[in-house]
Amino acid sequence: MKLTLDTTQANASQMKRLKTLMALLKKAQAFQNTTVRVVHHYTRQEWERDFTFESLDGSKQCYLRGRGGMIQQGDYMVVQSGSDIIRYQIDEIDYDTHASNGWLALLHPCYQQVADYRFRMQSADLSFTTSV
């Protein structure tokens, strides 16, 4: 969308507001182009209870059937079993309309470092931690 304004009749206050509006629009556009990927962490105990893992023959990809969570395409799944940590990225996901919160995802191992920002709600404040 292109907008043309005639500023010959604008006073200083209107020009200041217009500049502020333009700055906000630029920030909104930058935010719109930003992608957010969620990292879901699971221990082996949670993994065995809530998920079914199926590897594909001759491929590094695998299927993961689970329930719950706000899992989306592009998100990362981090599974910890003892000291072993395996990171996967979700390539595709289908939501099961028959099972409550059920889904089936196609994953691949992800070896790149992904910034992991964790948000935790506590009584009256929000704590923010970063780990990689």
C-alpha cells in the first residue's frame, strides 16, 4: 500500500505526529517480517508418556505423534534423555480432529544452534532467561 500526503498545509505538531506514525509503521513492518520459533523441551519420562516416535526407513526424518502443547510447523523439539539431548525441527504437522489436542508431525534432526528464550510466569512477575 502506498500513501501520499500533502504536507504543505501541515503545522509543526502534525508533522511531528506524522513522523512518529511513520516510525511506528516501519517498526510494525519489521516485526511482521520476523519469524518466531518455539522450542519445546521434554525429558525422556515426558517423551515416553506423551509421544510415539517412528523413524522412517532410510531417512533421517521421523514421525512424532503426540498430544497437547501449541506445536507448529518450524518449531523445535528438544528431547533430553540423561545427558543426551536431541534437537528436532518440525517440517510438517497435522492436527487430529478426532483426538483431543492430538497431532502428527514430520521432524528432522537439527544440528544448528538455536537461541532458546524461556519465559516463566511467577506470582506477580515475569522472569526471562536465555540458554543456548
